[in-house]
Amino acid sequence: MFPPVLILLSGFLCHVAIAGRTRVCPFAGILENGTVRYTTFEYPNTISFSCHTGFYLKGASSARCTEEGKWSPDIPVCAPITCPPPPIPKFANLSVYKPLAGNNSFYGGKAVFTCSPHHAMFGSDTITCTEHGNWTKLPECREVRCPFPSRPDNGFVNYPANPVLFYKDTATFGCHETYSLDGPEEVECSKFGNWSAQPSCKASCKLPVKKATVIYEGERVAIQNRFKNGMLHGQKVSFFCKNKEKKCSYTEDAQCIDGTIEIPKCFKEHSSLAFWKTDASDVKPC
């Protein structure tokens, strides 16, 4: 008796036996949108199946080659995972939803929500169809109210003349003369029931220096001209000082903070009577 002979024809393995016959099942090496794991297709071997992300097995996860040369059970298919239309949270609106499978969405499909007026969203506004055929967590829309904003000292505030102020309502602030606003001019009722900021009014600074050349916003200016009415809160200038040992000049900053400014101790105001002395601003920098 002669042993079996294996012949490879056009990519398929054919088993030829001189005396005797090996049972082989049909080629099952390709599963659309999935993977087949196998060693051979001969009886009594078993093959297993899995699907790519976004698809599920419609049928058994494995099959066995029978004595009759057939797979049992039948080869499965990989069907796309779908999600039903998403539920809409209370006080929310569905702003973006493009179903691709009838009225359903495929895996990875998205839906976007917005909240009704006066309501704030807690959670993500976008949900996604998962590999389990359900949607990620829905957001929640809650009504949000803010207390009436307080008027700042030495200033004023304007807001809608309504009995209640809601989420996204705005208020504007301003200050009386010689005071400047510390904070934004407009604030908004936030989703947490408070205002986005609480501006205050800060006093201007009267300058104890009558004459000096300073640096303001990168430019050399005469302080007596640029700030003849005083400096506003937050404004900053740089005074020139002398290094007597090195015979050069350097600068130190001074800033107006709510009516107070500290002039650098190294600054010496140049008297117009002492014309023979050189002002620090005219000395070469260190």
C-alpha cells in the first residue's frame, strides 16, 4: 500500500491517496469583518471565529470538520453592532444625530445634545454608540439660578430687570471717577449658580514725584505729563536709578495698587535747580 500524497493546486490543498482517503472540509480561511483561527481543515480539526471591533458573531464561535467533510455548525457571519435611537434627557434637545442603519446607529456613531434655555449641562454633550450596542452615559440638564450681583464700592452694576436671573444671564460693572475696574466688565451666571467673577473698583494713585522720566509700556515718558491726573490701579512704571560705583543706570518697578504706590528708594528726583547734575535716565545703562 502506498502512502497519501499532498498536492498544492491554485492555493488549495488537495489530498490524494493511492489507497485510502483523508477527509477535508471546504476552505474557511476568510471571514468578512472577522478572523478565522485554524491549523488545518482536515477531519476532525476545529476552527474558531472572532469579529473585528464594531461587529458581533452571528452564529457559533467555532466549528468542527465532520467525517462527511462539512463544517458543523455552519460558518457564522460578522454582523455590524447597532444602537437604537438615543433617549433624550429631560430639558435637552438632540442637535446632531445621523443614523446610518435605518433609524439606528452603527458602532462609533455619535449624538450631540443641547439644553433648553436657563438650563446647564452636566456631563458630556456627546454620547457614542459602544461595542455593546448601547450608548455612553447621557448628560443631565438642570435649571440654574444666580443671586442678584452685588454693587461694588465706588461703582455700579447693571443686570436684566427680571425677578430671577438664570444660567447665561450677564451683568456689567463700572466704576465712579478716579476709580478703575479690577476684573472683567461683563460677568456671566455660571452653571454652578454663581457669577463668573466679582469685579471691584480700585482707587487711583497720586504721584509723590513731580518730575521724572520713566518707562511705561516699553516707552520713555515724562511722568508729569503722562500721569498728571494720577495712575490707575494696576498701572506700572519703571524708574531710573544710578549705580554710583559703576557710573551707570538701572531701573526698578513701581505699581499703583488700590491708591498706593511705593517709589523705589534708589530713585532720586532731579532738581531743576541742580542743572549741573546728570539725571539717571540720561546715564548709560549698566
